[in-house]
Amino acid sequence: MLFCATAASAQDVITKTDGSKLEAKVEEITESVVRYRKASNPNGPVYTIPLTSIVTIVYENGSVDNFNATSASQTEPSDDELKRYAEVQNIATASAMNDSQLLKLADPSMTAEKLRKKAKLNRIIGWAGGVFLVAAGIVAYNIMADGGNYHFGTQVAIAGGVIGVGWCVGLNLRANYLIRRAKDMEMYSSAIIENEIYRFGDKSLTAGVNVMGNRMTRTQGIGLSLSLNF
């Protein structure tokens, strides 16, 4: 019990502007961010949090750093601010997010359902436009052939067919991409165990056991994970 009490107290406490607290081990404080490791996993990956979303840091030795004291009642940073932080921070920031979080960060208004609707619309426009262009080429060929201009009519028909097929294929490829994004949003991953097995500078190799799931099918599975951050 004495060992557990000592271990529990040997940690830093980060208080955020929304009132929530993080039990952590602070690694570095810069002009814009705080880098830390989870207190429950002191040898795990390094996470990053914007300095603007922190009120205080209470260190394990009892000392306190105060930040944004006048903004404690403010809300969390906007999605645009978080996106800018994600763009300028190192790979440790991205490694702390799963694919779904990264996709939402890139476009917070987009959901899997909206992506599927956009994919369906792309397919409809692709097929309709492709059929129309091919049919227009055939009609143009027949009109010109009736006038005796077979050569030019053939060129117009070929051009219409090529453009129509390209239009259809392009929009269907776009639809497939949107569906893949939707599936990524529906997937989630939660680490049960994570352990950093190798580090060289800002590069690290982490192994763990993860719960993988799909929100749409409501299925889950457990598997081993190996991530290389560089």
C-alpha cells in the first residue's frame, strides 16, 4: 500500500481550461505546446497539448506553473486551431490520434454518413454523364454520317466515347475513395497495453495490444499492434 501511494503521488497534474485534469509526466514546455507522457505509462508515447488550453501544471515536487489564468472559463481551442497545431507538431501528435480523429480534424463537419452520400452522388453523376457523352458521340456520328462526313463523325464519336468513359471512371474512383474514408471513420482503435520498446531521438517503436472495432457493424476484435513513429 505504501508503494502504491508513493507511485500515485509521483506524477504531474495538468489542469485544462475546461476544468478537466490529466495525470502525466511533463517532458517539455515550449512557447506553444506541452509535451508529456501518461502517468499510467511513463515509458509510452509522447503526447502534445496546446499551451492555450492549459491553466496550471502541478508538478510532483509541489511546484506550480500557471498559464492562461484569465481564460479558465473559455472553451477548448477551435477545430481550426487544433488543425494548425497538428500540422506543425511532430509525429508524436499524430500518433496520439486514431484515423477517425485525424479525418475529423481535417474536416470536422464531415461524417461517415455524409461521405457515403457524396460517394453515391458521385456515382450517379459519373454514370449519367458518361452515358450522355457516349450517346452524344454516337448521335453526332450518325448525323455527320448521313451528311457524308464519315471521317469527322468518327473522330467526334471517339472523342465523346473517350471523354464519357473517362468521366465515368474518374467519378467512380472518387466515390470509392470517399467510401474508404467513410469506413476509416467507422473504425476505431483503443489500446489495452502499450509499451515503447525502442527509441532513438524522436523516433520510437511501440508495441501493444489493441481493441479494434467497427461502429457500423458493431463488431470488435483484439490484436497485436506495432507502430513506428519517425
